[in-house]
Amino acid sequence: MITQRSMTKAAWQGAPRLVLRLLACTALFAASDAAAEVSTPVARTIFGSSEVVTFSVLIGVISAAMISAIWLIRQRGNIEAENRQLRSDLSDANQRISRFQALIADKSRRIVIWDGLAERPEFLGQLPIETGAPQEDRDFLAFGRWIKPQSASDLEKAIEMLRAHAQSFDLVLETQRNEVLEAQGRVSGGRAFVRFIALNNLRAELAELKLERDQLHTSLSTFRTLLDAVDLPVWQRSPDGKLEWVNEAYAEAVEARSPAAATAEGRELLATAAREKIRSVSTFDTPFRDKVSTVVRGNRTFFDVVDARSPAGSAGMAIDVSGIEAVREELARTLKSHAETLDHLATPVAIFDGHQRLQFYNQAFQRLWDLDMGFLERKPDNGELFDRLRASAKLPEQLNWKQWKANALSVYQAPDTQSDLWHLPNGQTLRVFATARPQGGATWVFENLTEKVDLETRYNTLVQVQGETIDHLAEGVAVFGPDGRIRLSNPAFRALWGVSEAEAKPGTHIRAVEQACLPSYDQPDGWKRFAHIITSFDDERPSSRGILELRTGLILDYAVIPLPNAQTMLTFVNITDSVRVERALTEKNDALRKADALKNDFVHHVSYELRSPLTNIIGFADLLRTPAFGELNSRQAEYVDHIATSSSLLLTIVNDILDLATVDAGIVELDLTEVKLLDLLDDVAQQMAERLVESGITLRIDAPDNLGGIVADQQRLKQIFIKLLTNAANFAPDGSVVGLTCRRDGSDFMFSVTDTGPGIPQDVLNTVFNRFESHGQRGGAGLGLSIVESFVSLHHGTVSIRSKEGEGTEVTCRIPSAEMPKIIAAE
């Protein structure tokens, strides 16, 4: 732009000379015109028509040039005016830049400018050296080095939000030298500016006050959070005595939903009289301190109340002291109880005060040293007591008595309990504990270890015996400690696993034992699981059992047994022979089960195949007895009767087998209906009448009129009655009575069938419900009672039998009433 304007100016500087030339030419042509007018005839003679045309064209060109010159002169004036304005604006701009530079160059502020996210920042100005801000640009942005951590963290987050989201900020920063800076972040023209200003005078004081306010607010919030966490009611009141703030414990004590609700509702913990007393007694210099009684959750409670006044109001705290008196009384009772307890202890105890004089001793102490009661009651000195015991030859013999006595009495200045073993001349061994008391003095406890030493001796002997016993056991035994290291193992253990004595020596870790046992067993459920159980930190250590089959062919029954002191014992028993026998028996049992299933299938199939021809035989026998097919003689009629009777009996047996087969298969479904019991009994009596008449047996039914009904399968229930009565008739002597007794027990139906037959021997009474078990000459196939038991069980009932030889048999059944099946009607 400057180059174009310079060129235009040069052109205008050459313009006057051109104009002067044009003016000269114009004057010349004007003079020529005047001469032409005077001497026109001459001109006409001198110039021809072509010269006139050329002259006219020249005059036109000169006129155009003059007009252009005038326009150019006017444009030159405009450009010069514009240049003057531009020079004025440039001067003003230079002055403003100088002023801004002077302002920025102030030592109390520094500006950092980012042009875009990836551009390096530009730095303007400096901060005072006393602020601790680095003077070098590369060190200035390391805020954590010269600004306190919290302020540096807030500043870095604010700059990140400024550059990424154009979010302005104003922060007050605190440097490592405790100087206060103000940071202002802005975005302008696509650039991010952060201005750091060193505050002074009023602004610095204001910033410091703001920081102090923030710190006070944080401290107040922290203290209130702490007071909310304690279980002591705390409150704050305004100068007029109105609650302004309470903690959680206060709200809980006054049964408010929250502290805010307690404040809003003005719920008071203390009574009005107590509050008035606090207000009248408390001063700015002397806070109120006294015990106040109030009611909390319906219970009378005593509080130690502390209430302090200030110009801004008052604050108080209540400490529940209701249990202090109770605790004090309990302490007195406890001390008395302890004294009585110590007096009855078998362990000798003596207590000396700060002056080393005897204050308490129990009966065991007096018996141990056999001291005179008068001597003990006058509260002798501890050193005097030792001298008395030494004179009586009751203390251990010492080469340097004074040194030993001084060491013993040094317990009064010792911070820790002192312990020592005293071997008395009478053969007793005492462990002596001497403990300095907090309030002065010392407590001496004498533990008689005579029996303990004897027990340890016997224990060591027992351990040796047990070790020898374990070494000679046939089962393998290994004991591991909680650190997984083996404590002991016997030869049987090493022989079963094929490990040497060196590989299983005490102290060997279970991992090493596992490696030694890998050739015999390398499954993960073996030694790895043992190692987990032995070295686990579970609170409960359950025992575990199992079977391992080694590569050597041995089968071991192992047991993991937890022992005291976090030890674990592994035992291994060689059960190879018994397992092999068990496997053989299992295989035989599986074969027997398959044979039993085959038998059931065979019986089921054959029973169905027998039913059809039996039905035909019975039908043809009935036809032969009808007169329509001719008369039969007496022998033929007798044979036909035998055929019919035998066929009917065989059909009954086949039906019984089919019933049992369906019960065993689990395909029997009860047809539950409402059964009227009296009608059922009448039907059973009619059906059994012919059979009983043949044997001359009388059926006596004992049933109440209000027997009612139950929900059951009527057909199966009828079969139960028929089977029981038939069984009773088979064993009852001719002319005897078979009894049927019925009653109700709640909703259950109970009935009993009795006979006066020979009874059942006790050795076979438990097998009467087994299938094909028949007792007596008229026992039949032995399926009747089995069917009864199956049908009663289908009804969820019970059946029992009671019999004695020579007195008859009684069978009792209990049938509970079932629920009618629900029928869902179609909508």
C-alpha cells in the first residue's frame, strides 16, 4: 500500500510540467488561429484541406489533455489530504503502543498469551522478585515450584478450562514466599490471556482477608463436622438465646429428624429453669459449669454442662454423666469383690504401698510363708519381710544377700513387671511377679510351679512315649506346623509315599515333601490341597477326609485333622484290600439290581399275559354251570366249581402283582373323591358276606353314626378293607369273630381289623409286610399286606400291626383326609 501511494505521488510531481507544456501549446495554437483570421486568404493559400483536418485533431487532443490534467490535479489534492490523515493516525497509534508498552513493562504484572491450543505462549512484563516468580519464561509456567500446592493446582485446572472451553477465571494465589498474587484469565480474538498481578496495599490486604475468610470457613466447617461426629450434644445460640446450630447428637437427644429441624423447631435439650440459670451465671470471662438434670427419651439423665458466652452469642456442650455415680459405686463394689476374690485365690498375693509397707495379703500368702498374723497385721516393711523370711530359711540361699535384696526391691522404681524363679529350700519352685503400681507401691504374686515342673517332666515322658507309639503305627502319620513345615512323620508314612527319612526330616517345607511324593501321586487334588489347608489363615479349620489312589497301586484313606497351636495332622491308611473287596461287592450289587429290574419286568409282562386266558377260563366255567348248555352231573359240577375257584384265586394274585408293579413304577394316581365312610363300610360288608359265611366267621363292625367322610380314593380304600378282612378270615378259626373298629382322630380316619387266630411269631413280625411272605397254612401268596401298605402310603397314611402268638392279630391303619383337586373352569 505504501509503495502504490509513493508511485502516485511521483506521478503527481511530474504533472505540472506536462500541464505547462500543454498550456504553451494551447497559446500557440490560439495565436495561430488569430493570425489565420487576419490572413485567411493567405492561410487558405498556404494550408490545404488536409492540414486543416490535422490541425483540428491536434486541437481536440490538447483539449482532452487539459481536462485530464485538471482532474489529476484535483485527485492529487484529495490524496495529499488522506496521507496527512494517515500520518496523524499512525502517530496516534505509535503513542498508544508506547503507552501500553510502558504499562505492560510495569514490574507488578505479567501476561501470558496462548494463540491456539498447540502454540507456544508469549510472555509480556515481569513480576516483582520478592514474589518468588521466576524471571525466565521457561521457568514461569512451572507453577508448582514457586506457588503453593493448592493454589498451583487450582491455577492449572483454571488455565486448562480457559484454553479448552474459554472459561474465564479470577483467582487469588499464594506463593511459596507467602506473597499474594491475582490471576485473571480471559479469551479475546481466539487467544487466551492470563494476567498475573502482584497485589499491594489495599488489594493485597483484601486478598489476604479473602484467603483468611476461606480458611476460617474451612476451619468452621471442619469443626462442625467434628462436632457432628462426637456423641456429645453441642449447641450454638444467638445473643437473644435462640438456637442457631446444633450437632447430630443434640438432634438425636431431642428426637428431631435432623439438626436443621431441631434448630427450626426450637427444640430445647435443657429445661427452662436450667437455661435461665445458665444465662444468669455465665459471663464473658467465666463460662457456666455445673451438673444439670433433664429428660432424654423418657429417661432422667444428668449432664455436665459447659456454656461459654461471647459477644456473638453463646455455645455449649453437654456430657452425659449419669453413669459416673453408678460406675463409682460399681468400682467400689469391684474393689471389694477383687479383695474378696484375691483372698480366696490359691495364688499368694501381697500388695505394698508407696512406702513399701504391706497393705494387703491373702490367705494363700500367709499359708505359703507360714508367717505370724500379728507380724503381718502391723504392716511390716518389704525389706523387713524379706529379712524375716531369710532368717526362717524360707528364701533361696544367696551368696550376696544384700545385692539380691536390692535387686528384688528395685521393682518400686522399675517401669515394667519383673519376673524371677525362686527355688525354695523346701523343694518348691516359685515364679515371682513384681509389678509397680501406678499410684505407688508394688504387687507381688507368687506362682507355685512345683506341680507344673512335675507335669512338664511327665509331659516330656509322655511325648517320648507317643513318639515311639506313632513310629510303630501301621498307618502313616505326618504333622505340619502353621508355617507349612513338617514337625514329625513315622516310618509308615515314608513307606507309603516312598520317601526317604532325609526328604521328610523335621523342618522340611510341605512343597519339598510334595516334590518328593510326585512319583507316587501328581494330581492337583492331593498335596496341593493339603498345602492350602495347612498354610491357610481361615478362622475355622475343618477336618477333611478322602481317598487317594497312588500310581503304585496303593489306595489310601487320608484324613486332615486340625490340632492345637494351628498344627495339622495328616493320616494315611492303606485300604487297598478293602476297596478291592468293596468294588467287587458293588459290581455284584449292580448285577443284583439289574436282575431285580429284569424280574419286575418279567412279572409285569407275564401278569398281563396271564390275565387274558384266566378271564376266558372263568367265563367258560360260568357258562358250563348255566342250565342253557346242559345239565352237569355232580362230579362235573364239582370240577367246574374247582376250576372257577382256582381261576378266581389266580386272577386275584395276578391283579395284586399288577397293582404292586404299578406302585413300584410310580404311575399310580389316586382318584380322590368325597367318600362317605358308612356307605363304604356297608359295601365292604356285603362283598365279604359270602366269603365269611363259607368259613362260618362273623364280621362285627364298630363304627359311630357320625363317622362322616374323607377325601380319598374310594376304590383303593375298599381294596384295603377287603385285603385286611380277607387276611383276617384266612387266619381266624371257624366260627370266630373278625372285628372292624372305625373312628375319627381329627381329620384322620382310623380303623383296626382284629382276629382271634394263632397270631404271628415275634421273629417274623417285622417281615409280614414283605412281598411273598406267607405265614400259616392259609396264608395265600403273601401279597395282601404288601398291597395294604402300598395303598396306605399312597394316601400318606400309616399302617401298623400288633400280634401275639395264641391271642390273634390286630392291624391298624390311619388315613389322613386329602385335599380335593382344584378344577379350573373354562372361561
